[in-house]
Amino acid sequence: MELLFSVSSRLQNIKNNTSSSSSLLEYRKPLCALSAKNIVAFTSSGLLTGKKSPQSISNIVGDHVYVADLDKPWEPERILSCDEEIVALVWDVGGNRLLLADTVGRCQFWGMKEYLINDWQLLGSVDLVHEQVIAMEWLHTGSKLILAHEVADTVRYSEKFKRVPFKDFQPSVNHLGGRPVDGWIAITATGLVCVTLLGLKKQAMTILDGLSTVRSKMVLADIAFCNNGDLMVITSDGSLSSVIRCFKVSIKAPPGGEFSITCQPMASFFMKTFTNTDQASKHSRISHLKFAWKEGTNALLACAAGSSGSCVEFWEMKEQASPVHKVFQTAGGASESKSLRWKYIDAINHSSEVSAVTSSRLSPTDGALIPHYSGIVAYKDSSIKLLYRSSMSQIAAVTMENIVRLANDSGFSQSTNAGEITCMRQSTTGYIMVGVDIYSQLFVYRLSTSRDTYFQTGTLLATHLVVNLLEYCMLKGYDWFDVLLCVRPGYIDSICDWFSDSFTKQPLSIQQVYFNKFLAVKASLYRRLMYGQAKTGDCIARLNLNSMATCIISVLRPSILGHQEKGPGEKLTTLLRSNKTETDLSNILSLLKTSDYYVVEAAMLQSMQQLLQWVADLALYLLALLPSQHSQKTEYPGCGLLNDVNAIHSLRELLVLIRLWGLINPNCLPCFTTTSDNLDTIGLLFKLLTKALHSCNAEADESLLDECCLLSSQVLIPSIDLGVGSRELSSANLSSQLQPYHLEYGIVPAQSAKYETVPIEITIHSSQKLDSVRKVFLGSSPSVSVKKCSRCNCSSALGITTRSAVTRMWDQHWLKSCICGGHWRKATDEVS
């Protein structure tokens, strides 16, 4: 367990300058939440960035909610400000919506506008008047993917990863046909259960009920999900002498009826430290309650606090048999009665009180990837302990380090003490922990257990398990940045080789579905290497080419509807691969006997011109740089595609379509600046690509090199921006630095200078900004709103009206994320 990076806040100055503000900061406890997209949301009592000074008492009013990409944590985005203190903060399973509640009972859920992490809108709210929320969760959808223990070493994804059947884990709320219902549940301090269901009607439906017949005061609560779709709620009034109560909450609807809440009391218990006379005097209250895991739960952590320190107890709910007296036994009845009861397992004591507790979402039965720990406990003396899941034995412990930050604009640095950790959350995979202290300073730790040594050693077993984690994120749709933080750069090459080898052994249908995601994961791995920018460009170029080929070929339709053995795209592929030695493009066109399959409306062709232009520019760029790579042994980003047979075949197919469609609408043809009016650039590129296909993965033919050398004197060679530069934590510059990184809100670290590619003499560079999605130039100072990727810094225009169905499909494909897999953010002059 080690600190990866910390982000400091200038709210530390308030403690030194203003005593009243300091007491206010210590009273309010910032919260944090980490989404499946590795976007952290957290609260702050003061403004962290911007022109307003955080040293003023007037800034400490209410709470501000910030979000930040873990790959660029020094740029938090303020999404809202609230007059009241935020007491609950929860992400949904997709990481696109944020649920929060304040001290006056106002529950709101916010969503991203067009998937921009710095542009949010209020989607709905529920006011629980005079109620204070003490626990809140989104309802479970019932979808679970696990790595099977018994076949974890197999190659096939279908055998290695298993979808949990509906009968084994059900959604929290079922609608017609077993369809999960979206919504959330909240527990208040008076024992009120509030369930809000979304998507059933035009407006959200809210259901209220009490946990018990007689509502009583509650201070602590936590919510977990049972396998049968019910929810388990654990509560306490904070007093050590009071019983810890457990309830099962069911949300059902009879056929043709309305949804209702049913609350059933379950077994309760007193903490062991209270029933033990030797320990009872040392502790006076219960400070924290937390389920050991959120899904399929049967265990919890209970923390007692007092003047002498704290005690964390581990309890499990198990089925126990009790004897039945003969008087109450029926004829042929059982002599024992089985019931669920809480069983004390173990405890751990510490000299300081507990300040925060967190646990994993997945249970130990969910697969071989789940870490072997039950929870993480932070104490007020700045120590953090990682506890083993089957007992309370300590796996690892650390003490929070001081934060080195800039004291002022003069550039001098100073060390400040970290505050008390008030909230912690784990990543989806469970190997990263994010914590926030009373000054809203972030701390990110890499978690290690007895079975996680592969993150440090990089052995053969290590590579295999890291690849399993990456495959799990790829199949589940989770962001994999938390896994990247756990991998040391020296082992990336072996991980990429194993990852690629495993992917190529999958069925062709699986490869087609996950190919783009596979390339995005490989590109992010190579981006962390100082020498990996060329391979990063290869992956991004291949990803672009594959996406464009799929989009362009999808517009092909047979002229007569009927049963076809193969579609037009498949027939074109078969034709070109059977004539892979044919260098004359005209001869290929003459072989297309059913050319009416490839006829497309002229207006649609015009809308695809920028995509066709990029394909032709890519082919020209690759061939023009081939001689330089061969003679100077220099690797340029993207040029590795000439060693990929499938990539060359895709380029040849697209060039054939470009020539064919140019006969229908000449305006869709790519534009070239040539030295001769009679130069057939498309035909020349097709000829050279066919020759390159013969020398793929071998020594290039001398005649091919000579013809490629002449390209720069025949036509202007465009430069291709593949977005290989980055200035985030995943960049090569920062990855090569010693950890931990000490960062500060609003200040870009000097070590994260953007990687600049060496200018290529034979290519033409432009100072204009390029739309990385639509492949059009936006100008030096775009007049339209622009969104930027938070990881590769590529830009794309916002609010452009699409002109055809195919361009609309292309834009929608990259609406949720950038081509590299990063998050979109609206470009602004300064971080708010």
C-alpha cells in the first residue's frame, strides 16, 4: 500500500489565518465518490480554483461539488454550489449521473450534458422536508460479470468471464419481463425509507415508508444488495449501549398494481466491546457502520470510539441452528430451527479514533480478481490500515505524508500537514483508493495484498493477472486508468504482448466487437513509455482506420432486397484479397460486375468527403515516410500500419470505393496539391499499397522505396495528428518520475510538459486546430464551442448539425468518449 499522488489545496491557509474559518472547516466533513469512469466527485467548503481567494471567510458558505478526472486531478470542475452541507454523494453504475443530498433533506441527481465532465444539468430532485439523509444508494441493475475461479487461466473470454444468471443475482426492482427499474433509495435519521423510481412514467415516482412500525432516531446507516434483489439496511443510533439493527427492504409490485416497500426486521446484535466488561469502559459510542462489500453481502464492519481509542469489529451473518424443545416439535418435524444470526469474527484496536471506513463493492465470491481484504480504515492520527477479509488481521498500514506544494507565486515550495481523512472510496476493480481530508485535499493510494505482489514484481503470474484486469474492464465497459496506475512502466511491453496474444485467440466475432476498445487500451499502455509514442500512434491510427472502414462500408446496400450469400462489403473484401497482386485500380473496377451494389446517393457521399480525405491522407502519409523509416531506422507515429496486413487491405478497399464513388459525385473525391495535373493520386496510392502488401513484415522492395521517395516531389504530404501527446498522469513524462506525485489544484505540474513529436520535413504542418472526430480544420481561433479530451487533448466541435445519416452515426459513435477512450470536457479559458 503506497501513496501514488496527492493534490493539495490552499484552504490550508485558512487554518493559519482565521480561527473561525478553521473551526468551520473541521466541523464540515468533505465527501468523495469514485465512478466506474475513474472520475472522482468531492465536496469542498471553499473554492479550490479561480480568482476568488480561499482565505476569506465569505467563501466558506455551504458546499461546492467538484469533479475531476483521476488522470488530471489538478483540474477540478465545479458543477454546483449548495447553501447547505452535502451529506451524501453517490455515482450511478455508468458514471454519468451523480446523486447527492444535503442537511435539509433535498435529494438531487445531476447528469452530464452531452457527456461533458464539466457541463452538468439537474435531472430531478426530491424534497424530504425536515429529514436528514444518512445513507443513499442507486438501485442495482442486476448486471454482474465475474472471473471464474476454476478457469481463470483459460484464453477464451466466454469461458474466463461469466455473466451472473438472473436467478443468482437479481435487480433491486423488476418491471415487466424482469427488466430492471432505474432509481435510488435513501434512509433518513428518523428511519424513513425513500425510494425514487425513474423511467416508469413521465415523472419520477417516489415511495415512502418506515423501516419499522415505530420510527426512532438513527445516526448511522449503510445499504447493501442481496442476491435475490432485496436490499439490506444496517442502522444504529450511535450509542454503544444500543442494539445495531438490521432490516431487509423489498421493492415489489403485484401484477397490475403499484410499487410498494416492504421492510422486514432481521437479526440484530450488540457490539462485542459493549458486552465485554473489560472493554465497555474504554468506548462510549459507535462511530461507523459499513458493509464489508456491497453486493451479496453477509458481513459488516462496526467501529466503536472512546477516549482511549477505537475498536473495529468484523461480523458475519450466518445460518445457525437452534434446538427445538420436544413440547414444540410436531410429528415428523425437525428437531432444529435454522435462522440467520450475526456472528462475531474478530476485532482490531487502535489508540486513535476512526475517521473514515470504506469497503469493496464486489464480494469474495465474485471471481478471482477480487482483492483479499474486507475494508480500509483511516484514523485521526493520519494512519491507514488495510484489513484482511476473513479476519481483522492487518495486511498493510501507512501514515499519510506531508504535501509539498507551492507557497506562493514566487515558486518556493513548502510542506504542509495533511488533514484528517473524512471519506474514502475504492475504484471499481478495488486496487485504487481515493481519500479526501478536511481541506478537500485528494490522496490516491495503490492497494496491495498478499496476492497483489505482481504489481511490484512483474513476474509471469503478474502479467497474466494484470491482463485479466484489463480484459475485465474492456468487457464490462469500465475505465482502466486505475489499473494503469498499478502497472510499472518496465513491465508494459510484456503486458501488451500477452494482452495482444490473448485477444488474437478469440473468435472473430468477439474480435470485431471489442477491437476498438482493445486498441484504446494498448494505446494508453504505450503512452506511459518514453519510447512508446510511435506505437501509441500506430494504435490510434489503426483505431481510426477500422472505425472509418466500418462506417463507410456500412452505407453499401444491395440494389435488390433478397437473400444474399454475402453483403457488398464482404464481396469487395473477397475480390481484393483474391487479387492482392493486382496493382492497376482500373482492372479492379472492371471486376466489380455488380457495381450497382456500391451506388450511394450523391448527397451522402458529399457528407463523407472529410472522412474519405483522411483515409487518402493517411495512405499518402504512410507511404511517403516509408523510405525514412527504412534508411534512418526512425519510427514515426502511425507508420507501423504498413506492417499490418489487415490495415493495408482496409486501405486498398477504401481506395477502390473512393474511386468508384468519385464517378458518381466528383465532389466527394479527396483533394491533393500535385505538381502535375495528370497525376492519378488515388491510383498511385493503390499501386504502392499493393506493393507494400507484398513486403509486409519483411525488407521493403527497392523499387517500392524509390517510388515512395518520389511522392514528396509529386504531391504535398499532409501531417497526420494522431493525438499521441498528453500531459496527464498517464503520460510518459510523469510516468518516468518517482512517485508519489505532489500536485496542487489549478496548477499544471512542470513535469507534465506535453510530448511534442519531431517535425517531419517532408510533411506540411498547419497551425489550425483539427476536429479529431470529423477530421476537418476548425481554424486557429474556432468560432464554435469546442470540447477537448481530458487525456490526449484532442479537440472536437460542439453543436454542429450533421448533414446525413452516416455522419450522424459517426458523430454519435464518439459522443460518450474520445477516440482514445478519454473523457470529453468543454473547453474554457480557466478552470472554475
